Amino acid sequence: MSHILVNVAWPYANGPRHIGHVAGFGVPSDVYARYERMKGNDVLMVSGTDEHGTPILVEAEKEGLSAQELANRYNRVIAKDLCDLGLSYDLFTRTTTGNHEQVVQELFKQCLANGYIYKGTQQVAISPSTGRTLPDRYIEGECPICHTQGARGDQCDVCGNELDPDELINPVSKINGETPRFEQTEHFFLDLPALAEANLAWLNTREGWRTNVINFSKGLFKEVKPRAITRDIDWGIPVPVDGWIDNPNKKLYVWFDAVIGYLSASIEWARRKGEPEAWREWWNNPEAPAYYFMGKDNITFHSQIWPSEMLAYNGQGSKGGETGEYGPLNMPEQVVASEFMTMEGKKFSSSRGIVIYVKDILARYPVDAVRYYISIAGPESSDSDFTWAEFVRHNNEELAASWGNLVNRVANLVAKNFGEIPPLDEASMTAEDRALLAETAGAFDTVGGYIDSHHQKAALLEAMRVVGEINKYISATEPWKIKDDQARLGTVLHVAAQAVSDANHLLAPFLPHASQKVFEALGGKGTFSPLPRLEEVEDLDKPNFSYPIITGDYVLGETVHPWRSEPIEVGAPVAKPTPIFAKIPPEAVEEELARFDEALAARREAEAQRLAAEKAKLEG
């Protein structure tokens, strides 16, 4: 058994998450974690809501709330959505916990002691109307390198270069359109150049990464500059340095603290388990690989920033140094970044109303239909487009007509003819029977190999190809025509049921909710595919602070079935089944498109009114 760490990108708590988000970090990470558990590995899957930074302040002010109140609201919304999606976190927590603050400050202090954090000055963008520091990504202008319009103050998405806001040509605030002023203020910097050689050397040892991810990651080191890790802001983690720790307007910035959440969440998980050192099996054991799942806009933070922070903490940069009490920390085994998903040809944007929120789609459609579509048509290695027509087609033609209909046919034939799983009569078996069982049993290596290498779309296609072969077997053997040979009929239906069971195992990481129903339809008892749950907990360190976590019980042999063909139980009672999947009416496509157009128009009108009010305020 191996220890495998599955680190999932932290959704930002300034609003509910949409389908584009979970297509990048959510479903792919869960498929992988579920598969590794079925293989018998000890998986630790962690994440939480990312709650610091100026964007939280901006949104809170817009809604008339404190930053903590806003974070509390969306932490609950996001946690519920991700739990409803079936994402099997061992711990989904948040970055406003006392535990997270302690871990972040420990990493800062050790990186500072090792010489990889130093004090300097930086030009900071200030809003002339509010006097507040503007977040880098809320400033847009012309890229000074490729001259693309709309480059952000932290990065140009076209050329991929990191930027500072004052480098932009004709910068403007996305919040209200005003031109920011720049002031020189004192900050702490992460010395990325002193860590670049070690970071790049590590990247050069990586194998099996998606080509776009490794190429982009190495390209980040063509020109490396120190990066400020503090901001003039009153919302965030206090800087643990004399003269700064009590300063209400100097905080560690969000991008520095959020990536440390993978470690702090692991530590919180161990503390809640009553085994406070258990996290070390995943972080200090060099044989325990760590996989990071995210969208491609987060590659920089996971292949440059977080590795640099770990190298600095471990004392492994050009300045040397000693590791702190948490180290030595394992570097990522792989950064598994997905491309972008668009919606009906348009880029997802909550502010512009181009969005399908997770809670909305789950309220109207089966959760596994959503997971299936993300897995089969998502942005795994290239940008993809969510369309309602394709969503309905995949559900109706593949889940309902192919897989769901197969399960119902087999379960119904077994229930009608035997009422229980019939025995296998070896004497009546044919080459066709043996070939099907060999194919379904052999598919575990093929499908598993694809998931191992993070080609989940290919894995799902192969699993569905196996479903097609079982359907062909049923059509060829025509068990409904076998009237006078009970032994042969029992054998055909036993083989069919065994093959369906095998296919259900193959599909379980993708379709955990449906796989439980399939298991029960074939007479299974107990838990086949464990689902996560929400628990309300008290903070371990901050009094009077409670929040929901996502957790679950995932134990091989108890709640998790193995990644192999399991013999079905002869004599297990099988009743007349109810449909596992239902077809979505074709008219749903037009209804959803109309709903989208109405919401888009309403959002644009509201945004126009807001901007007009801001303009009037500035001019008045």
C-alpha cells in the first residue's frame, strides 16, 4: 500500500463556483482519488475555501458585509456544492482557521530565517477614490511584453508572463474604471531567483506531465524576479515579524498563504483524527507522491510559487539553510492542470452572467450526468465547450440508452427468471461467455492505466466500450428466448450480471452515486461507493468559530470495493429494478438556453447600472 496525497485547488470564497471551475479541479481529482482508494492505496485528499485577499474585501463592501461574513457565507455555499457533487475529500476546510494561520506563519518564519524572504519596497496600486490597495488581478491594461489589451496586473494570459501592475501600459481598475495611482511602500519579498535553479532542476526530473503544463512551467524560469508576499491590507494573516505582527494594515498576501493550505489542511485532518503527526506519512515520506489538480490559470502557483516556498522552507535553494519543524516537505509529484471550459462558445464569467453554477445544474439534473459530461467532454488536455445540446446527448445516448438500459435489462431478466443471482454452470459455458468475462476482467488494467497517467477521458471511453461489448453479448445470446434450458439461461444471466458488475467497478470513480444503485440492483448489500458528508465543527484554535467541513469514510473492504473483478454472490436476491438513469427531454436544451439569455441580460443591466452609479459618484 502506498500513501498518495491528492491536493485540490482551493476555490475562492467570493461567490459560488460554476461548472468551469469544477471541470478543472473538482471532478478530475475525485476520479483519481476514488480510483487510488479502490487500488488499496491510502489516499489523503484535501482542500478548502481560499478566503483572504482584496477581492474578498471588494465583494464584501459591495454586499454590505464584513470580509469574514462574506467568507462564511460562501464557504458554506461552496462546501455544500462540492459535497453534493460527490467530491470525496478527507478534509475540505478553509483558510481562516487558527490552524492555517499558525502553519503559514511557521513557513514564513523558516523561509525568512533561511534568507529566502527579505524586506524591500514596491510600487503599489492605490484606488484614488477609496485609498485602498487594489489587487493585482483587478488592474488591467496593455501587456508591456506582447502588447495584448486586457492583461492583468499579475499575469498576461496571452504570453503567460508574470507582471506587476505598474508595468501595464494605460492601467485601469476593473472595479470602477479609474486610473490607479502608485505609491512606494515597504514589503517582504520571496526571493524567487535564489530558488530558481533548484526549482528548475526539480522540474527537469518530472516525467509524464501533460506537455502544455511542463512546457509552461519551465517557461516561467526564463526571467525570474522576486515577488512581494505582503500587501497594504487589513484582511489576511498577520506578518510574524516584530513591528509588523500588530500592524492592522500589513498582511501576508493571499497567493502566498493559500498554497500552504495543502499542508495546513493535512495537519488539521490529522489533529481532528486524534493523530496529530499522521500527516507526515504524506508530506515527509519521500515515497509518498503528491498530485495537484487545478485549472491551467493556477499552474504558476503550483509549479513555481509553492515549490519555491517548499524549497525555501527545506533550505534547498542557493542560500542553503535548515528545514523547519514540518520538514523536509515533499515536492509535487505532478501538477495535473486542465485547460479552460467555455459555455456555449463564451468564456465563463460570473460578473458578465456567462455562468452555470454548480448548485443550479445539480438542482435540475442528476449529479452523475454532470460528472459524466465533465469527464467525457471536459477540458482535460485542450479547451472544451459546455453546450446544453451535448450535455443532453451524452446523458441520453450513453448513460441512459447504453449503460442504464443494460443494467435494467440484466437485472430485470434475472428478477423475472430467478429472483436471485443464478449459479454459473461450467458445463454450459461457451467461448463467447468466457471471452466476455476475460474482456471485462482485463479492462481493469487498461482503464486503470489511463487513470494512472491522468488520461481520464480515455479511461471513461474504454469503460464505455466495455459496456458496448456487454450489450452486444446480450443481443447475441438472446436470453429472453431461452425457454427450455434453465442451466444455460442461468449461465448467460450470471455471465451478464458478472460483466455488468465489472463495468460498474470500472465506472465507479466517475459515477459514484449511480454505481451504488447498480450494485444494489444486482443484489449487493452495504456501501459500494462511499459519498462525502458535511459536518459542522468547531475551530481547533479559535474560540467561538465554527464552520462546515467535507469529510467521509473511505476504507477498502468496508466502504470501498477493490479495483478488480469481484465475483457476484450467487443467491443474492434481485428485484425488478427501477431505472438508474432517465433521459432528459430534448426541449430542456431550449429551456436552458432561454434561461441563460434571460440571466445574461439581467446581469448586464445590473452591471451597467452599477458602473453608472460609480461614475456618478466619482464625478459628483
